[in-house]
Amino acid sequence: MKLTSLLASLAPQRTTGALPIASPGMTLFCDFDGPIVDVSGRYYSTYRLALARTRRNHRQRGNIIQLTPMSKGQFWHMKQVRIPDQEIALRSGLRGEQIDDFLSQVKEIVNCCPGLLRRDALQPQVPAALKLLKDHDIKPILVTLRCEAQVQAFLKRHRLQNAFAGIYGTQDAHAAYANYTDLKTSLLSQALADHGNPETDWMVGDTEADVIAAQRLGLPAIALSCGIRSQKYLCNLQPTSLQPNLLAVVQGIHNSLDTAA
């Protein structure tokens, strides 16, 4: 299939807010979870495993829990509109200290269990987006709260270890789930100092941490609705532009540069 046909077949057209004018030689700072990786399978599997462990632990104490697990669609919708995990646990049939046990289980396993991490999937549009960036000599750099070793392992597994010009991650396996905005701002600031130009470069991400970090540093904040926050939630953050996925962003860069040429 030709690249132009692949682009047309993969990229949804729903957007909100025009993309900025792209600049030749610009750097595209990009979050990892959401724009590059679909984490919905891992998060849902974590939820179901944490429920099962909580029920087992309480059964051993003589307490029988009647669970009402959500479907993946129901669960992911609640994550996208940022319903707290406590409320998700409550709606799943847990009460009192059972909720605390559940939350502890989630925190322990979500970013640390190898079997769960294997459920992360490459977003289908990413290979085409990376090829288009390479064709335009645009440098993509990952800025992520994920543990850097996990990022490198995922990229190697998908033969993308040479696709990014840099990785700015953490050494904390729990930082990504907590989504620390100040830490994301610090990482983006360092990446910008090392590789970027605030006059030309953009930040792409799917959460409030990404949007707020970009806004703090004076970068265009390009929000993506393919990740863990809904389109409506992201709109309330007032990003520069809201796009469906990374490929839609890169197509915009491609069109902007072609028009300028």
C-alpha cells in the first residue's frame, strides 16, 4: 500500500483547533503512553487482576465479596473522564477497607508486573507517523513519566529503538500512573534545553500533565484523544489544538511544510 493511501485509511478526521504553522527542522516532543502506546489493555487487565486479588484476600479472612466488574469499554470510559479509582472500585462492588486493598494492588502491579506490561500495544498509526517525520527530517523526542528502561524495552520489542532522537523518562516505576505534572514539566524543560527551540517546537500528549507542562514552558500544546483522556476533558484544558492521534498531527506538519515549499 502506498504511504498516501495508508495515511488516508488510518487517520480519523475529527480535530479541534488548528495546528500551528510547522517549521522546517522543528523538534516534536511527544509523550509515550497514549500517543505511542495504547495502554488500555494493561490498565483494564490491572483492574481485573486487582479485583480478583482483593476478593481472594478477603475470602481468606472469611469475607465474601460480590463483585460487579465493568466491561473494558465501561472501565476505559471512566478512566478517560478521570473518574477516581476509588469510585471505580465502589461501582465494582467493593466497600470500606476493600477499596483501600484494591488501590494498593493497582499501585503495586500496574507499572511493575511484566505480564501486564506485555499488554501494552503500539498505536496503529505510529509507524506511518514516524516515517513521515523522518521524510521531513523532523526530530521526535520522547518525554515521558514512564520508567526509561520500560520505554526502551518496548521500543526494542517493536523495532523502534532508533526511531526517536532522545528519551527523557524517569527511574520511578510508579510516576506514570500518578501522572505528576511538575515532574513532566521538569522533564520537558530539560529536553527543550538540550534539543529544542520554544519558537518552533511542539509538545504532543494525551493528559493534563502534557498540556500544562507545554503551557508552562510556552510551547504549543497538542492534545490527543486516542489516549487516557476524553476529547471533552482535554478541551477543558484549552490546548493549542486537539487531534485524534499522532498521525493526524504529523499529517498537519506535512501539509504545512509542503504548502510553505
